[in-house]
Amino acid sequence: MLANLLIGLREGLEAGLVVGILVAYVRKVDRTDVLPRLWLGIAAAVLLSLGTGAILTWGPYGLSFQAQEIIGGSLSILAVSLVTWMIFWMGHHARSLKHELQSSLDAALRGSGWAVVVIGFVSVAREGIETALFVWAAVKSTGEPVLGTIGAVLGILTAVALAWGIYRGFVRINLSRFFTWTGVFLIVVAAGVLLYGVGDLQEAGVIPGFGQAAYSVAGVIPPTSWYGTLLGGVFNFTPEPTWAQVTAWLGYVLVTGTLFLRMVTRRPAPTPSVTASQN
């Protein structure tokens, strides 16, 4: 639940900040006439995200066990790829995001204004589809659909409230620090989802070595204990992973973590706090 709450919070805040920047700039240039079109694009993106979640949840039913495991494992790996791309994309573009969005809006407003629908749709749909896919993968790996969904919804609602507060100037937070720490946490969570995805593909026979545990720590961390359940629910901890799972987990954490920390330490010092205003 905690992992999904953080996923919903981070992705929701990214989408909320984008919407806030778009709405504030449209008001600033006195083109409020295109606001309904902007909201139309945003609404379409939200519906697409919900549809993606529904397809992922109910689509595989009726398939064979092997087909479900192949689809589940492949989508888990795709989810890890998308969230990894998102972490690095935000790290590289966070400072120029506002300028890029405003430049896109300037070009759209020179025409009939209907291009604003596309900008709103693309800006929010990217975050929404990533959220749907990664939350689905995390929920599937933990086996707690109710708690996982509740966590994601709470995270998104919190993100909406924070984004509104930032837009109105009521809330000031250090976004650079927020995205850095959540990025580190999500790398560990994504590694767990990757481990689970590899396990699915091994069960389906796509990757060899299923059932051959690299080691066992079940005696030290019983999977039924409260701390074993907590580690499993947040980080997809497995007390008896296979060699393929261990290799995938370690390789992902070491490579992605090193690149992310290098990016964070090399970028300019952040401003103390960030707000979005209507002026």
C-alpha cells in the first residue's frame, strides 16, 4: 500500500504541476477562451488512464496460466522501463519543464486553439498511463489489490490537493528534493517489480531456472511475519529468490542507482522551494 501511495503521489503531483503550469499560462496571456479545450484534453487523458487500468485488470482473464504469466511478466518489465524513464526524464527536464510547456502553448494559441486539447491530453496521459501500468504491476506482485488500489487513490488525491495548493500559492515545497528522494525509493520499488516479473517469466518457462533458489532467508525473515509482509508489500521482498531474480534485482539497483545519483549530484543546486502562481 505504501509503495502504491508513493507512486500515486509522485505521478499525480507531476501531472498536477503540469496542469497548473498550463492553466496559469493560459490565464496569464488572457486566453481563457481555450480553457474548456484544455480541460477537454485533460479529461480525455484521465479516461484513457482509467481504461488502461481496466484493461490490465480484467483483460488477461480467460487466458491460460502460461499466457497470463507471460503477459504479467512482460508488462511488469515494461512498467519498470517506463518508471525508470520517468525518473530520469523528470531529473533532466524539471528545470525547463515550465518553459517547454509555455513554448508549446504559444505555438498552439497562434492557431485556432484546438491544439491545446492535444497538449493537455499528451501532458496528462503520459503520467496517467505510467501510473496505471506501474500500480497494476505493483498490485499484482504483492497480491493485495484492495490495499494497493486504496494506496494509489490516496496518493493521487494527496497529489491533487498539493498541486492545487502550489498553484494557489498556499503550499511551498522543495520539489527538487521531493523528486530526488521519491526517485531513490521508486528505484528500489521498481527493482522489486522487476524481480517479480522475472519470476513470472520463469514460471511460464520463458526464462530457465524456476524453482532453483539462490539462497533462503526464510528462517531469518519469515514471509508470514509482520516485517516479512511489510517488506514483501513495499519492496516485493522474496525470501527464496532464484539466481535470475537476484541478478536482475542487483543489476538494476546498481546500474540505475549509480546513474541516478550521478545525475543528482551533478545538477545545479535547487532553489529552496517552488510554487506555481497565476501571475
